[in-house]
Amino acid sequence: MNYCKDWMPLYAVSDRAWLGERSLEEVAEEALKGGITCLQLREKELDEETFLREARSLKRLCDRYGVPLIVNDAVEIAIKSEADGVHIGQSDEPASLVRALIGPEMILGVSAQTVEQALQAEADGADYLGVGAVFYTGTKPDAEAVSYVTLKAICEAVSIPVVAIGGISRETLPQLADSGIDGAAVVSAIFAAEDIEEAARSLRRQVEEVLGV
């Protein structure tokens, strides 16, 4: 399995809404310079050709920084672009099927909101879990909330790493201390910042403090 727990602490998720006049590659490189440990490419509107071209470009960029690229939902794009992994939700194809498609070496992340979902994902071959939304998030305002108690219970129930996601910022991150998480996934806390590199650098320091690493 091509996996390293060191990739989890500051997990950045791309969001085209914050790009403005900049390209995704430009803002991603700023985040990489600032110290993100993983980048998830999330695209909902791009056509397949453009999506694939973008994934390949970001894969080359991430390789230069030694950071894995995870593609959200689009399993075929992840495979064709030779991304490091793919992340799927509960409404996507079953994790066991995705694992069979991508093979044993690619990273498989699965979203979970309950202990039952977490245990099933682990049994189906997930390498890590994305758990949330742990706070309200404007990125997914209809996302189901996951309490601190449930987050902690999930962390205690599984042996694979858990990344918290949803509304995480410098203000909310300290509330996740002692939950057992291995990382925090952020979107606007980095990509909506005026200085993306400094925002990533500051969050990286804070995440490490919260995780005690």
C-alpha cells in the first residue's frame, strides 16, 4: 500500500470558487510552499478532458513537493492521471468495488459520519477516513453534522487514520484537540486567504500543536 501517515496532518481540498484570476496550479503551489501535506482535487463541473489534464498537471506539481494528490469521486480520472489516490463519499460506488478498480497500491479515502460507516469503510479497504462536517461549512451547507463525541468514537473504533473536515479554521481547530484525529482537511481556510502560502504555513503549525506532533 502506497501510504504514509505523515501525509494526513494538513489536508487541503481545492475549491475553484476562490481562484479569482489565478489558476488552480498557481494557488496549489502557494499552498504546497506553505506546507500542506496532502492535496485533494475536487471538481464538480469540469468536462472529463479538462479534468484529466488538470489532474495530470497537479500530479506533476505535487510530485515536486513530495505531497500526494488525491482525486475526489472521479475514480477513472484518478487512475488515468496516475494520482496517488481517490476519495469517495457514501453515495458513490462501494468502497470495496473502488478498491478492486484501483488496486492495492493507490490510496483510498472514504467519507464517514457514523461509527458503522467507518468500520464498514475500513473493512472494505479504505486507507483513511474523512469525517465531517465537524463544524458548519459554507462549502457544503447541507452536510450532515458530526459531533465531537461521534468523531472521537470513530477515531477509537478504527485502526486507520481519520481526517476531520468541515468548517475547520484557525478559530475552530483547537476544539478538535484530544479527539484522536490524524489530520484536518481545510478548504477556504487556505484557498480563500489573501496570502495562501502564509495561511498554509500558519495552519500547519497549529495543526501540529493540536495533534501533538
